[in-house]
Amino acid sequence: MRVVKYILMFGFLTLLQTTLIPLLSIQDIYPDLLLIGVIITGIRHGSTPAILAGCLVGFVQDAAVTHLYGLSALAKSVAGFVAGYFSREKVKYNFVITLGVVAATALANSVLYQAVYYFDTNISLGWAIVRYIIPHFIYTVIVGIIVNAVWPGGLWGKS
């Protein structure tokens, strides 16, 4: 039953990512709702389910969006590990800890994805950090905070 819930959740997030998020993008900077789903999986169930969810969701995202197949799967798998790593500590999740988990996971995902994506271009590392990595990271963290505020216990509540 838990698998069906997560399939429905990721299906809904994919639908929102492809329909609503392009309307909310600022130039070409947008939040990653599928990453929020990977964070939820990692916090609730640990790193192995989050890595698997990140890999599967990343492959779906790669098939629909990008020309570098496997890059989103790799970045979201690493992000799933980072989110799941914090769940093993069995600490009481409050706002600050949840914010830290979301920030660390979004940063890992953004750095890995953007660094590989812009590796073979004429864009300098400093410009890639300022123009792509930091804005994607901040936008995703803000959306994570909004999700946590709107859905109390949504990110860290046990299902």
C-alpha cells in the first residue's frame, strides 16, 4: 500500500512539475517538486528507498525534459542519500532540522546536476554557481518550506 501512495504522490508531483512550475519559473530558474518528494521519502523511510525513488523519478524526468539521460537520476539518487542520511539519526524533527535537511539535499542535487550540465560549456564555475546553482537551491528550499508549512508534518511525519 505504501508503494501505491508514493507512486500517486510522485505522479501528482510530476503533473505539477510539468504544468504549474513552468508558470512559476523566473527566467529559467524553477523549483524541483520531485526533489521535495525524494526528501519526503528519505526522511520518512531512510536512504535506500530515497535513493531508489530518486533514481526512478530522475529517469522519468530525464526522459521528459533533458538531453543528458541519467543526470537527473544521478543527482536525485545522491539527494535521496543525503535526505536519508539524516533520517538515521532518529532526532526529533523540528523546523530548523527540517530546513537543514531540505537545504542540504537541495544543495547536493543542485551542485551535482548543474556542475555536470554546464561542465563542457564556456560558462565559468563562478558564473554557474551564481547564476544556476544558488538560485535553483534557494527556490527549491523556499518551496520545501512552503510545503512544510502548508502540510504540517508532511516532510517529517511518519506514514
